[in-house]
Amino acid sequence: MMYPMKSTVGVLAAVWLALGSPATAQTPSGDTLMFAATSLKDALDSVTAQWRTETGKRVVVSYATSPSLARQIEQGAPAQIFISADLDWMDYLSGKSLIKPESRFNLLSNRIVLVAPKTSAATTKIEPDFPLAALLGTGRLAITDVAAAPAGKYARAALEKLGVWASVSNKLAQTENVRAALLLVSRGEAPLGIVYRTDAAVDQGVKILGVFPEATHPPIIYPVALTAGTANPGASAFLAYLKSPAARPLFVAQGFTVLD
């Protein structure tokens, strides 16, 4: 079952159609337009606000799932910077020559965690064959799309590695993005969920039961790059700012690890 959450991608699609050629289009005011994974929202809101204070320039960010954003770019959306929540979707655009390869770098890393409602009495240790199905009972595991969304793919890989995927694969409440999965748990509509540690940290309605060992899933890496048609010098400047000493504390404050 899929539990969708409305995103801004559809609105942006209408905007870029009105603007014309994706190779030269910019936002109406000349601001930088960035597409970024939903899990980055709190951190990037802080970074873009600080950037505007320091430079007077604005970065407009559209947050959605990495596959949704990558496909919008493929269709011609005029994003000038793309930050994916995994390497796969950046590689997808790279394979279609839709990013500037020389601009690409790995910006951040994250972890995935098992969460429960704050009032839950559940406890567990994340290890091989841990009793995830028993903890769920008749409830469902809130998780993003395990076929396409990065967080869902990381979660499935971890559950398979731990030997518990088969016991819960028919007990999933799949959502469009991590924040939607988190909301199901926070509201008590799902007894457990798997989300990024950074998202769990900002929701007072959930508690973390455990962190999945890094060896159980591919490394969680957020790559960033300029899109192929980007000619806006402001986009290049902001891309450099993302890995600057000024931006680093804002990412760390949200629980991300900044990659050198």
C-alpha cells in the first residue's frame, strides 16, 4: 500500500513549461533553482537562509524524492543544482549527460534508524533475525518506496542482510518520501518505521529504537552536481558554498556527516 505525500514537483513542471528551453531557463527572478531530496529540508533551509543573509542572493529549493526530481530534470525541468539521497539517481542523470560531471561531489552521509511512536513501550536490538515481525504485530512498517526511493532501498537491503525481510515484506506501509513515513509513526498510525536518523531527530513524536549497522546496506551518500544546462554563475557559487566551512556546521547540527 502506498501512502503519497503531495510535493511541489507538479507545480514546478508547469513553471518550466512556461519558461521554455530547459537549457537556458531560470526562475522568474533569476534566482538559483535547486532540486533536493526531502530528507535535506531542515538543513538546506538553514544553509540557503544563511547564504541569502551573506550574499543577498536567493536559492529556491524544491524538495521531493530523488527519483521524482531526477525524472523531472530528465523531462526538462530547469533545476540548476541537484542533490540526490543516493548515488543511483545521480548516476542515472549522469548516464544521460544531464549533469556537469566535473561539478559533481559527495556532500553528506546519513544513517537509517528504526523508530516507534514516542509513547511506545517497544524495545529491540537491531541484529540478525531480530523479531521485527513480532514487534509489528498486526500493524505495518512505515517505509518509503522500496523499489525506487533511496531510503526504502537502503532499508530493504538492511532487512535482507539481517534475515528479516521475508517476515515483513507483506506488512509494509510504503510512502512517497521519508517525512510521510515518519508522520505515520508519529501519529501512531504505524507501530514502527524506518527513516533517516536526521528526520527522526526533528520529530518529537517518535523515538529511535536502534540504528542499522552500516555494514547492512550500501553507504548512504548524498551527491550534488550542477545540471548540464546550468549557466547561472550564482548556481556555481552556491555549489561551492555547500562544501564551505560556513555551511558545514548547519549540516552537522541536523545530524549529517559532512564528507571531505
